[in-house]
Amino acid sequence: MHYFEHRFEKRYETNFIAYIMWDGRLIEGTAINISPQGITLKTRALSCPANLKVSVCCFMSDKDFDVSSAITHNTNDTIGIEFNQPQTDLYQSAIEQEQQKLTFSAA
């Protein structure tokens, strides 16, 4: 069975720490882009099999996010993930955090 990613909105470039968890395992990665439907994490040459059911966890805007997801694809240093349900709250929090970084760096 093949799993195809369904992206309906543009991905927003990000730079925050997120974790992939499954079966007691944990991979830390840097979220390099996000949409309401999914996220791409840059990892240290670690990968997960496609179709693996995982949770994506992160802390942002004083909120803990724990999102049921599935791995869609891997490259040498990235993992593509599709959320089971759209995550507009996480998406908006990521955008706000990145915009705050730009505001602080411009000041």
C-alpha cells in the first residue's frame, strides 16, 4: 500500500524543534516547513518507514502539541509527515513564532 501526501495549502518555512514518537521511540528534528496538512523535519540522517503511524510533538505559543500523523516520505536528512487531521492552530502558532523572530531580528 502506498501513502500519498495531500497538500492543499502552501508550506510556510519554519525553524523549530519537533519530535516524532512511536512505539516508545523518539526522533528529534528541526521543522523546516509546515502547512495545516503536514510538516517536514530535518533530521540527522535518521529515517522512518513510509506509512508509519507517529505522533508529532512540539511546544509553541505556550501550548503543547501532540498530533497524530503518518510518515509520507524520507530523504537523506528529512522526513515528510502528513497530519491525520488539519492542524490550523499549530500552523498559525508556527507562523506567529517565525514572524516574532523576524521582528526581533529586525529591531
